[in-house]
Amino acid sequence: MKRSFIFAAFLCWSISVAANNIQVSGVSYNSGNGTVTFNISWENSWRVSTAPNNWDAAWVFVKRRNCADQFWKQQFISATGHTAASPLEVQTVPDSVGVFIRRSANGSGNIAATSVTLKLGDVPVPFNEWDFKVFAIEMVYVPQGAFYLGSGGTSYYEFRTGNSGTPGTPYQVTSENAITFANTAGNLWDNSSVTSAYAPTGNVVDANFPKGFRSFYAMKYEVSQGQYVDFLNSVAQDMATSRQLLPAGGYRNTVAGTWPSYTSTAPGRAMNYLGWGNLCAYLDWSGLAPMSEMEYEKLCRGIAVPVANEFAWGGNAATRAFTLANDGTNQEEATNTIAVGTGFANFGGNAGAPQGPFRVGFAAKSATSRFEAGAGYYGNMDLTGNVYEYCTSIYGAATSTFKWDAHGDGQLSLGTGFSNVNGWVNQNIVADGAAATGASLKGGGWTDRIGVNLEDQALRVSNRYYSGNTYGSNGINFGGRGVRRVFN
């Protein structure tokens, strides 16, 4: 996990920003060609054509600033004209908000610094008075395909096939078509008896609601404190002030300072105190989108047959990570022994120090197994524990309003700094209340335990204790990650 800021003197300034262990360096702007060139590198990359038949990638987006401006604006990218040196290639998206940079062929290992040139969209004149900032976020590609909702276990309100008992038979998602929510054979239901408290309006999961069958990209890690600092420092001052909403430290959150010089002494650590409205703002600014609770289950389980009451690594036993080495650094890791046959995660923090999130991907090393890394089926990290994952649930009107193809455009509402994407649910909610309905919490956090009480089951993949909630606040263990469902 590395992070660096590299400055190059041309025009005013060109700043390269690293997120997680991605490094972007050597940014240069050619006003004659309308291009930005930079080097990009990251660790533990892969592309495979055997299970899980996927790859990782960098989601890259660009911001620009006039020398006289106070904040960075969205710079759209051309549909064509990009180049990348071996072993990389550029994958574009229809709305031109960013691009994916991925391996061009099967392979694995670290990506050394590799040159990429992006052709920019329209740049306002005069062309030579702009600075450009390049951002990169590690992502994982999830292939299209059928998968199961529910584990056949006893978690609170977990999905199952209708009329199959409690616990019941997992429900298989085989398309993005509308799904009837009813306790009858062949339909989707949950672990309730007669009436579900978490039913969608009209008892139908709309065809436009993202169910996880269609392919998508998801952030490899949860949003980190360093990434959120980059966001705060790049938007306008009034936006940053509105979207900070953080306490003065506490529970291992190290974000501090004032605009445009917010800092974090542990930039690789997962961002907590990340309320629903703040997460939506970050995702809009970065061109991504909130994931749905169905996509969350796909990330964890993949195409595998469910294991009852399982965690993200595909087993139902866990070891709590608690003994930290290199605390607060880019090499922060837990060193206590992992019990055989269990997965590794940050949970149960109320039982003793440290109390708070760890570095994103803290358990993954080059030789760790999926259980030892606590990883989901496709390689996403920390889907169980660390911080809760804010998602959109099927509860209430969410399924008729939340759209699978709605993504951030890099631009926020002026003044408030809220996201303003047509097709997202209650995106300006920063406190608890009925207006936050649909802002689901999945995966549990560092405070949660493993037990028989309803609130102690939150760490389990299929648990839906908070899928009908009205939470929107900046909790000590609330965080999230983004996805992108539309690409060329």
C-alpha cells in the first residue's frame, strides 16, 4: 500500500495522485495534441481466462483547473485516440467521464510504471492555461452470469426462494429482468413468515434495478481516508465544508485540516464516518455509482454454490484480526494467527484495541489464500468487516427509482456538494430518518461480533438486518465502495 504526491513544474502545476497502492506519476499535458500523458503502476494485478474469469483494472479520471480557479473541474475524455504501452490497454466508457486501464492479455504480478496517453475531450481556450490532475482507483471486473441470493442459512431476512421454508433454498438470479417478490414457488422472498418488512413497493424488483447478473466493475477496496482527502481538497471550498462532516478524530479516523489542505496520517486506512450522502458525493465526483445489495452478494459469493451463513471468503468461520504491526503506515497488517479453516477480518473491535478500521486490503499478501486474505470470489477485499458497505436495497421505492445505468458525471451540486445523479436514491441524506430509506448497510464493520443475536449477524453475506433501515448518518463504522456498470 503506497501513496505519493509527485509535482512537475509546467504551466502552473501538474499533480499526480496515488490511491491505495496505485501510483500515477510524470503527468504532462500537450496542448497541441490535446493529450495528457502519465505513468501508472500498481501491485498484484491479474487477468485470467479460468475461474474466476476476470481481471483487475485502474479506473482513471481527470480533473482540470485554470491557474486562477480555486477548485478542480471535471475533464471529459475522448472516445478514441488513447495509447498504452505493454502490458496495458485502455477501455473507454460511453459517457467519457473516465477510462479503465487493464492488462491486454492474461498475466499476473505487479504492473511496473507504464506510459499511458489519453486524448482529452474539449478543453476550453486558451488551451495553455490549464493544469490537470489524474486520479486512479483500483477496480475488479465481475463477469456477467447467474448467481445465488441467500445462503440457505438463518441470517436475518436473508433472501430465499418463495415457499421453500425458513431457512429456505437460495434464489438464483438468471437475468436482469424484473423479479416478483412473493412467498410463492419460483419467486424471490426472504426469511420472513407471512409479510416481509423489507418488501419493494408493488412487490416487484424493477427491471432497471441492478441485480448483479450483468457484468460490472467494483472497487477492489473500500474508500480510503486518503481518497476522501483527495476528494475534499479538489472540490470547491463550500462543497468540501459541507461534505466533511467529520468528528475531530476518533476511532482511527485521521482526516484533519481545512480546505484545500486536508490531510490524513493513515491515507491507506478505510474511511469511516462516511455517511450515505457523503459516499454518493464521492462516487458522483469520481464517475462511479453506489452498488446494490444484490451486487454485494455477487461480489462475495460469485457463481459458487452458497455456504449457509457464510462470510465473504466462502466459509462460515472467522478469525478476528487484532494484533497490528506497522500501525498507521502503508504496510499496516494484522499478525495474529489465523485459525485453520477460517477467514480473516477486522471485527469485534469492542472487545479491545485497536478500535477502528484497518488499512484497506490489510490481510492480502502475494501468497495468501482467499480465506487468509478475507477476499470475495472475484478478488475484492474487506467485504466482511472493517467498515460497513453502504448499498442500495430493494426496500420501498428504491427498486423503481434506482437505475443500473446511472453513474456520476464528475460534477456536484454547487454550494452543497451533494451528488445530483438522476436515478440514485435519497442521495442528499446525511442523518438518520425515514428519508434515508433504501440506503442499506451490508457486510458488518469493526464493531460487530459473531453471535446469535440479530445485530450480531451483520458480518454474514446474506444478512439483511440493515436492508430496510433509515440510516444515512456518518457512523463510526460506516463506509463503502463504488461500482461502474456501463463501459465499452
